[in-house]
Amino acid sequence: MARTQQQRREETIARLLDASIDTIVEVGYARASAAVIARRAEVSDGALFRHFPTMGDFMAATAEEVMRRQLGLFSKRVAEIPADKPTLEAALTILRDVTGNATNTVMYELLVAARTDEKLKATLKDVLTVYAANIYEAARALPGAEQFGEETFAALTAILTNTFDGAAIVRAVLPQPELEDKRIELLTALLSGSSPTLPA
């Protein structure tokens, strides 16, 4: 059966977004030109701009796709936490792993670029606002989250996300494997109200 025009359009957009994510992961945002992305997606250079008015719009769509994948992965992994495993420790480990994966590096590249690119900053601001709200909702669904008030939990979610985001950025240059599990242990202890075991 022949594909409809809408199906072809959706397939082309999906290929462009896949290519954008893969290109930024591989060579960084600065070298992810429309031509490079189009070539990777195996479409003509003009195909990108037939679906997105500007490169900023395309990068916003790229960011939205990264966020969709990341939230989906986080939710899937949380749903797979075994019943006999402490939820807090498991959730923190999942958050660390999801923020540190290759797909999430695309967000870091875009955020760093947006610091000095006003158009990109304006484009990403709304996308990130929605993402932060979605992260909050996903975290709010975790068992034990109900013990925190809304404002406290919003701040806590931001602190934990920022902590693991920062660690992921540093890890690319200075891996510190000896700290990976310690971070989880310390955060688990602090959040559960127990005293962390620290070496003398």
C-alpha cells in the first residue's frame, strides 16, 4: 500500500531528528549544520527547511525529541524497579544513568550554545519550561514523593537533576568512577534522613 503524503512527511521529520541527535552527539552543535544533518538523514539540503522555517525551529524540535526520549526512558526504567529494591536509591541511579547517556549530551550542547545565542535561547526557553514540568510530574509519581510539599519537592527535583546534569558534563572530560556509587549512597542517606557513613 502506498504511503500517504502525511506518512512520508512524518518519516522525513523522524529521519531528520534522528540525524540531528546523532550528529550533535558525534560532532557537537557547532558543526551540526543543516547540510551535514540532511546528508546523514539521506534527504536533500532543502528538505529540512520544507518542514522547519528556521534552524532554530529545527533545534527546538530536536530538543523536544531528546526530552521525549529521555522522559520515556526514565519512566520505563522506573516501572522496571524490582519490588524488593529501595525505590529512592533505584530512582537516583536511573536519574544518574539517564542524564549521563549520549542522547542527553544533545541538551547540554544546546544549552551551552544558547548561553550566547539569543535566538536559540528564546527558542529553547519554552521547550525547557515544559520539560522541567514533565520531569517534576514524573518524579512526583515516585513512591515516597508524597511526603514532600510542592515547593520543596520542586526545589528537590531541580537540585537532583542539576547535580546529575553537572556530573554528566564533567564526566565527559574528567571521569571519576570512584564517585559514581558514592554519590548515590550519600544522596540516598541525606534524602532518607539517615546519617551517611563517612570515612574517618
